[in-house]
Amino acid sequence: MPPNLLLKIHQLLTTHDCVFDLGTDALLREMGNLMTASAFFVVLKKVNFDSPELQENLRILINALCLGDPKIRIDPDYIIGLMGDDEDYESEELQQAWEEHEEESKKHLCKYYLRLVFSSSEAAYYLFHSQAFWLEKPYVMGAARKRENEGHHVMVELSHPRHLQDLLTSINECPHLSRIEESTEDNFNAAPSHSV
């Protein structure tokens, strides 16, 4: 793996900076959370970072890892996850800390503009309502969306910048998503909104 690519991966995993693009960064961070560092770098050796279909290739790779595709040839012991019962984490101190955290979070509100591109205009139409579960996440303070052809223009207000990765990971769960693009307020305002 080229040293400059290693530096980019290091920057991606240790900061909230946009290194490749929002969608690619979210997928790489998701992969980093799915497995040990050793397995992560074994998998990265198989990725062509110069490919114009990088996001799509990463999405296929993540699906293959989650489904245990034998072509990937990674020891299942490298794939990691966190399991637990929500009741184990409930207490008065935790509830008080959470309320204090929410008050503090209001000071860090931030807006992001995204364009979600789907596999077809039919998929974008169908998914406008059925795949909007990520709008219900506790860190989403507000959002607006417009549907245009095969994409959704999204303005989302998050309680803190660190939640952008959580949001992108949730959005990436949609099987018909082709890519996530960074957008602007002007693009959002100028976009037509087709009927749903």
C-alpha cells in the first residue's frame, strides 16, 4: 500500500476531516468499525482507490464481509462487534449525564447538505418515505429533503459534527444507494422537488 494512501487512511480514522469524499469516508470508517485493524488493512489491499466506482466497490465489499463471502478470505475471528443489553447501561447518573450532554450539544449544532444518489429514479421515489428512518436518530435536530430524479437533496442539522459519521453509516444501510455526495445550500435551494 503506498505511503501517501496510508497517511490518508490514518487521517480518515483519527479525524473528522473529509479525506476522499463524504460517502467514501463513511464507508471506510464503517469498515474500520467492523473488523480489527489487521483485517482492515488486508481488505484495503484489495481495493482500487483510483476506481471511479470506489463507493460502489466499497459497498459491495462491506456487504460481502457482513454476509461472510468466502471469496474475501478473512478469518471470521477478525470481524468484531459489540453486543449487550440496553438495560445494562441505564442508571440515574447516566441519565443525568445524558441530559447535561444534550444541553451542551445544543451549542454545537451544525448543518450539512448532501445529495444521495440511488440506483434509479424509481428507487429514489420508493425510498423517499420508506428509508427515512435515519431522520429519527436522536442526534438529528432537523432536516429537509427534496426528491429529484434518481437522487435526494438533503439538509440535515446535527447536534454535533461528530455525528456526521453516524448519520452516513445509517444512510449507507440502504441497499439501493449508489453514492453520497457533498452538496451546498445553493444546490439544495435550487433543486426542484418532484412530487412523492
